[in-house]
Amino acid sequence: MDENWYALEQEVRDRLTEARAAARIRTLTRGLHPTARRPRWAAVIRLARWVWAHAMASPPAHSRGVANVRAATKRG
């Protein structure tokens, strides 16, 4: 009975050691996994849509102001 108890205790210790090692590895590799992020092209498309929407919604005076600035820079 003493031998079985010792073997059982050793098995429990081995399993605990393996579980701790696995937890340590998971903790270390957690930072290495890429996070779920949108591709960069998606951000560029969103930015382009935003710029387009604001350009279409801008008042005509603003458009004339931009045209005047462009004309002034071409002259210089």
C-alpha cells in the first residue's frame, strides 16, 4: 500500500508540473498570437469613403475656395 501511495503522489506531482508548464507556455505565447484586426486596405477604403462623403457635402463656397488656392499655387 505504501508503494501505491507513493506512485499515486508522484503521478499527481507529474501532472501538476505538466499543467504548470502548459500554462506557462500559453502565457508566453499569448502575446505572440496576432490579434484580430482589420486589414489596412479596409481602413484606407473607410477613409476614402469619408473624404468622398465630405467632399460631396461641402458647400460650393468651399469648393471655390479650394479652386482659388489651387489656382494661386499654380501661378507661383
